[in-house]
Amino acid sequence: MAETHRYTLGGKSFTAVAVNTAAKAGEWVHSKLGNYSNLSTKYSSSDLVTEVDKGSETLIRNLIHTHFPDHAFLGEEGVGAGPAASSQALRKAADSEYLWVVDPIDGTTNFVHGFPFFSVSIALAYRGEVIVGVVYDPSRDELFVAEKGKGAYVRGKRLQVAPQRALSDSLLGSGFPADRDYALPCNLRGINALTPKVRNIRSAGSAALHLAYVAAGRLTGFWEIGLNSWDIAAGALLVQEAGGTVSDTLGNPYSLEVRNVVASNGLIHQEFLDELAAAGATK
Ligand code: IPD
Ligand code: CA
Ligand code: CA
């Protein structure tokens, strides 16, 4: 544990609260699979939200504030749609000593279609640095958890990133962003350039869970343009604590402001960045 971080308050462990909260929210979301009643769109026609997203966020916020009433909270459903609103909300919250960064369902499109690949993502930042990250997949009952300086785990097993040394041996993950004007075309340039150069690319619809899979060595790397802090924060710590590297597409180190994210086992990172740059797929 990095000595500058405090992981408890009044005897309560931040990580225990994050784990219990993600598990409760994930179980509830899973119980609602195929059983939502209110579907609407946000930033674009493919940016979906249901009452289950909102209910999950309320449950998470209430549980966290029951334990830590003074902590700040940034959740996707509490913020207006689109990148400008989310950047502004993050800037407003940036000064908080403790900030919880939450995606109540990462993979809403999958949830809506009954495709069992979605997650609850909960991170805690201390003075802007992520110190706890939890990503819970209720469909497989896999809870990925990391604490800064203490490693990343799933089901008690320590996570380790994948061993591949070259892009040509890699299995990558990516996404098809909901923002079709700017993020999707850029990401498609990357997919177009990288697909012939890697073993294959998977896009299963939850950025947080893809990052957990990079931490678990199931994917060699992951990238996506135009994500938000709540998609990345918990998964980025998982990858770092499993021995991997997280940066933006220009190679700057990960911070909460990063939207264009590249995560990998570290060994392929520079080659990965170079290919995205050559394809004009960095921003
Ligand atoms: C989305 C998922 C998806 C990614 C999108 C995200 P949401 O989050 O992470 O995999 O491609 O860019 O917006 O809307 O389901 O929370
Ligand atoms: Ca998300
Ligand atoms: Ca979401």
C-alpha cells in the first residue's frame, strides 16, 4: 500500500464498501435483465439509458453516502449527456479529497438486448488519483478488484497481464462509440488499421469489463476513443495493478481526464500507440 493513501475511515474499509456496493448493484441489475420498462436515448440514437441504469446509480450513491457522507460522487446518470457536460462535471469534482467515480451499468445496450456482457464499475480517487477500482460482471459472477499498490484480484486469484510481446500475437479489445460524429469514425480508422495486424479484435460492449480482461490477461490490450472517466477509472487501476500500462492515445500517462484510452500488457504498448498514430486514429 502506498503510504500516502488512507484506505479506511472510522474503521470502515473503502475497498470493502466498493466491493459490497458493486455486488449489490450488479445482482439487482442482473435480476432486471430483459425486464426494464423505460428505454430512452441520450447523446445519440445509440446512447441508451433505462430506469435500471438510474436505479443502480441511486442504490450505489445511497450505499456509499451511508458509509462516507462527506465523499464526493460522480456518476454517469447524474451528469448531462455528451462529452462537454462530463468534462465539466469532472472539473467541478476534481478538487474533492475523496471522489467516487461510478458507471452504474457499463454496457447498457447489451443489458437492453439481453446480451450477458455488462458490468458495474466503481472507482475511488484520492486527490485525483484512483486508489480503489472494482468492476463486477454479474452474468459470470466475476468481481475484479484492485487497490493502488496492492495488486488486482478476481475470486482471490492475483491478476497478471498477458505475455504477448508483439501486436501480431495479440488479441485486442475495442468499442464502437455512441458518438458517431467524432469518436466512431476515429475508432473505426484504428480498427481498420489494426485488424490485419493482430490475431483478432473483440468488441463485446463494456469498456470497463474489457479493461478488466486486459488485467486478467484475456485480452492483450484495449483502446477506445471518446470514453468517459466512469468507463475507465476502475479498469485502469486493475490493468496497472496487474502489471500493465494505461495511457491516452498520445502516450500520456492515465489520469481521470483521459477519454481516448490505450491499455495493454505494457510489452506491446509502444507498437500499439505507433499503429494508432500511423492510422490517424488517436483523436
Ligand atoms: C458504453 C460501453 C461501450 C463503449 C461505449 C460506452 P455505457 O458505456 O462502455 O462498450 O463502446 O463507448 O459509452 O453507455 O453502456 O455505459
Ligand atoms: Ca459506460
Ligand atoms: Ca453506463
